[in-house]
Amino acid sequence: MKHNILRLKVINLLILLILTGLTSTSYAQYAIKWMSAGSLHNWYSEIGSEIEEGFVKRQQFGLQWPALYANQDIQAAKGFWMGAANFTDQNGKVWPHKVVHVGPRVTGANEFFPQSFNMTSKFEPPFITVDGDPSIDKDVANDEVDPGLFADRLIENKINTQLGVSITRRIFQFSQEYHDNYIISEYIFKNTGNVDADADIELPATTLNDLYFYYQYRLAVCANTRYVIGNGTGWGMNTMIDARGDGVQVDPDNPDNLRFQYVWHGKFPPFTLYDNIGGPIWNTAINVAAGDTVGRLGAYQFAGVVTLHADVSPTDKNDNPAQPSTTSWEGSDDPLTSQNDAFNETKMTQEYGWMTTGHRSPRHANQIEPSGLPGFLAPSGDPANGTPGGYSLCNGYGPYTLAPGDSVRIVIAEVVSGISRELATTAGIQYKRGQITALQKNTIVFQGRDSLFQSIRRVVANFQSGYSIPEPPLPPKFFDVKGLSDKISLTWETYPEMGTDFSGFEIYRAVGKYDSTYYLIYEAGPNERSYDDFTAVRGLSYYYYIVSVGNESSNNGGGLTPAGKLRSSRYYTQTYNPAILKRPPNDWPIPAKVIGTKPGKFGITAGVNDKLQIAIDGADPIVVTLVGDSLTTSQVASQINLAFNLNIAANELNYLRIYSPSKEEDSKVDIQPIANDAYSTLGLEVGVTYRKIPEDPMSRIRIVPNPFNITASKELGFGDQQANRLAFYDLPARCNIKIYSELGELINTIEHTDGTGDDYWDSVTSSNQVVVSGIYIAVFENLDTGEKKILKFVIIR
């Protein structure tokens, strides 16, 4: 489909995405960027933390895993505070405690001052199209390319703060399949004395004492089950929080004394229909796709935050195993989580108390279920513990002393893992059917905790290796999917720097929805750049992704990477728009109608004197004599009627088709002279089809739906991603479609040249403005015959 130049389409789409974001964001003055190269996706804000409803007005948004599927959001809010004791500001006022805040509910305005916010990618982000239209889930918003980058993508965020500490936050992600479910954030905190947005230094000689860096994470596993189990789960009322490496107790499952806290979907006492651990989906609800009520476990994720490094001091850059010095769990709706103000002296002293509280004992999980793991599998306590909003996990690093120019470095990672989607489905079905008990189901869910621990060990190994894990091959640079009349055509290109050190490509396909099960349908060699999917069925939607496959010798096993071939990330080439098998153009033969079948062997023999014999089994052959072009359809119809005991009118018979339903083979017999050697004997079942061509093929052109009511049910349109889309069906192979207003003003021109009978229009003008309600006129011109067809249609908004 060629509405305009493809480049213009991309620009227009990005503008639309930006405008859409601005209308739905709470604090549009702060830019955001997505980290989405792997299976874990999250958004990050230039203000320095991702606050509650800070991007869209939705409680759960971000920290999505597995990000392919809808409503996997786990992040409800984050907060970042910095606090120092006995702080003298630029006006000479001494504050017993000075704390600056961004989140979990305050915006950070006038306390944090963004300076720069840029994304760098290791290679230019791949370009994915379906029928010529860009197919994307999240805008990458890449600023530059660095082939020497150690990770796939890196966001660098620089911020000044009212405390005089300038922050450099570097956020990065890897797409390697065993390391794609975590995102690392490295913070450099430097005492610059700059307390505002300009370059002037207001506190050139101030030493910061008893400085703490404090992170809050309000997590809720997960949005998919919020309205199945209960609305309160959406803000984390049932979130269970556990910790390792905090010194509170001995943890045999943490022999390396790694430092992390993690959460899971715990018991929600108001829900009593069945055991809710893992979030079994039994009934329809918001955030649940139609038909997804077989029992699938919808909240099987375990999410954690691990400390990878914290400087001992500005002069000792070794890791301090005693950091974070504060590991606590605080009420997510506590008064200290809102209306924070860097000039409220009393409240800042209370906030500083949170930051310096130390390691809270017992841990939240043991407070709720003192028996530990046995209690987690058969819970009886209330994770909210009587609070209105449950709890957030909190980590504080300090105290540090920063003289002017001093800096310290802290590195943390957000990690999400769990059991596989397939196991979550199987176990959920078994539980709903009564084939396994709640305890057995919960034991399966907690295998996901083991997966989280393994992922944490991998991120630590990656960090300790200096981020030198084995790299997968580059993904295809370009991936285009086109729905044609007889196949779905896939083509791709590679990056020049990819070279030859890879073994080929794998193509995967799903049917019906993009967030469903994908199957491998083709393995391409390293020199192949196209594949035609002839197995697609008309009327179904298809989604694809292609991955490059590396050589086994390229995997050195670093970072606890299992042996074997590595593949590029599916998220680079995933299509989100449906590809469909389009109709043939209406100047092709109309689909044939079966008029009769007769089992048995038959033979077609073109004999001497242009005689066509159709012999069924051992019966006497039916002989059709072909004399030049003089054979009439009446004569042929008569022979076929005799053979099959049918009554076909001569004006309905345009050709014969002899076919085998069992072998899916056919041999077309046109009503025209046939050479002596045209056919050989076949041992097939026989059927006969015919077709009738209307007098005016252009009369079959349709506009669907008409009228088009955009405010009606989305089932009348083409889904969320094509909410404004109309279809033109039964088009000629090549035609122009000119769309006019009722007053005769030309709105847009569509050049239809792909040889199919379908095309689409997204209800926009040639300058990409969405059209208003009204009556419109479409003029279809067949470029091969010059014939024209005029149709009216209505758009209602």
C-alpha cells in the first residue's frame, strides 16, 4: 500500500506518538525514553525517577515482563531521595536535614533539574514494516549510534539537584537471550555545588555530610490480574517483599551473599473464590483478553532489585558489602510518600529517619508468614498488614561525605523473571480443573523464584566480567511483511557489519494476536533474504518475527551463559500489525464453486484430433471433441452434466477444474484447444468446479465498514492499532483510489499496485490530518483498462 512516501509515514507516525504521549502524560514537561531491547521493558524519565502516574495516568505502568504480552506491568511507582545532615544552603540557612525528592508522588520540580537525556544504540534500530507501514510497539527515540557500545542500548541522564549534588545516571540493557530480563542503572553522584538548572556554582566550598541516597519501589504483580483478583492488587496491597544479603538472617539459598530485595503476588484476603497465588484467571475482566479464562496463571512474575556495587567512599572505589545500609519496607500510602517538600524542615527530618533506618527486622515476608517458604506456599497472613496500600521496598546507601568535587558510584539492576508462559498456562488449567491442588499450583509458581535468583546471579556475573558476556549476532536491519493474494511475503536485509559469522535465520509466526504463541515456520540459510508463507489462510491475522542465529563457537559461556547458539532478540523484529492474506484482484478469476465430486481413479488424455477424454475408474470415457475454438460452452456443459448428473447452465461454465481434495492437487482444463501431450494420466479423486464472471468486475468493489462509526465498538473496525482504518475490497490489480470530500475537494490519493484485491485507508488527508465526520466520495480507476467506479461512504466520529 503506497499512500505516500514511506519516510513521510514514519515521520508522521512518530509525531502522532509524541502527541499521543503529551495528551496522556501527567507531567509532560519531562521527557521519557523506553528501554526495550530485551524481554523486560521499562520507561525512564529525565527527572531521575519514574514516579506514580508520571508517564500515563495509570497505577501500573512499566517494568513489563514478558513484554510481548499485554498488561504485564509491575511498576506502580518509584521514588528517589537524597538527604544530608546540617546542610547550609546558598542563602546561609542551616537545615538539620535537607532532603530533595522525585517520587513516589512528587514530580521533583524545583528540586531536580534535568540537564541532558540521550539514548545511544550499538547499531541503528531495525526498521520493521507490515504492508509498508511501520510496525512498532514503543518508540526507541535513539539519538546516536556507537558500534563500540558495551551494551545494546544506553540512556545517559544528567541532573542537577537543590542539594548541590549532580547526578549522572546511565541506564543500559543487553538483548542476549539469557541476559535480556534485567536493566542496569549506574549512578555517579558528584558534589558540584550547582543547586539549579544553570551553569553557575552556588555552593563552591560546601562539604556534604552524612549523605544518603534512598530508593523506593512500589511494585504490584501484575496488571493482567488486577481486576480478576481485586483492584487493590493494582497498587500492591498484596505485594510480598523479601530480601537477601541484608544480614537480618542466614539464607542458605544465597551462598554468595548477594544483596537484593524481591517481590511477588501474595495472598489477597478479600478474594475468596479460589487461591489467588499466581493470579489464576477464571473469569473475564478488564485487562484480560476475550476467551483467556481457562485458568492461566496471570501473575507468576517475581521482580527484584539487586545491588551490584556501592563505593566505600570517594577515595575508595572498592565495593562496600555493607551497602545498602538501609533495607526496609515502608507503607506505600504513608504520609511521607506524598506532598514532599525540600523546605518542610519537620517532614524532611522524618524522611531522613526512613533513609537511615538500617536493616528492618523481621523482613516483610517473615512478618506476614513467620514460617518462611512453607507459609509462602500456603499463605494465611495479610501482606497489607492493615495498611490501605501495602508496602514498598526501600534501599538506602550511606552515609557518605562528599567534599567539593568528590563523587561516589552506585550500580543497581531491576530484574524480573518467573516460570514460562506455557507452564503458567498448563498449571493454571490443571488447577481450575481440579487436577492439582492449590499447594501444588503454588509450588509451581515458586519455581519462578528460582528463576529470579538465577537471573540475579547472571546479572552479577555480567557485572563482574566487566560486561563481557558473549554477544548474539545482530538482528536483521530491515524486516518487511506483505500480505498478498496467494501468500504472505517476508523479506529482510542485514547490517553490513554483520559479516558472515552466523549460521542463518529463524522465522516464527503466531495466528490471531501478536501476544500469543509463536511457532518456528522456517529456517533460512545465511544467504537467504526472503521467504514466502504459502500456508497462510485467508481471513486470519498473522504476526511474525525473525532472529539471526549465531555460531556455537561464538558463545564462550561468560556471564553464566549456557552453551549453544545464541539468537538475536525477537523484540528487534517483532511485528505488531497484522498481516493478512488479501483477496485476489477482481480481474482475476472469481473463486471457483465446487459442483460435484466422484471418487476413484480418473485419467485425462488429450488424444488425436483434439479429443479430450475424461475417464472415471473403469467406466467408458466421456469424450469432449475440441475443434479449434468452435467448441461451445453448451457442449462442454452437456458433457459435464452427463458425467456428474448435474444441471449447469451454459452461461455459468467458464472453465473446468479437475482436482483432488485429498492430495490438494489440481489440473485446470480450459475451454480451448489442447495439445496432444498436454496431460498425462493421474490417479486422483475427481471433482469439477466452475465460475461465472459478472458483466462488470468493478461493481464488486466494496468499502468496509460503511458507514464507519469510530465511536462504535472496535469490533466494527480493525483493532486498536488501526482504529481509523477503512478497507477497500475486490479492487483491480492496479488502480488509483482518489478520495474526495462531499464538496469535491481531493483529500488523498492511494496508489494500489501490489496486485491484490485489498487496500486500506487510515482516514487521514494527504498531510496526515484525521478527517472529520461527513460524506466522502471514492473514485476507483483501473490503470489497465481505464474503467472507473464511484462510491460514497460515511464517516461518523
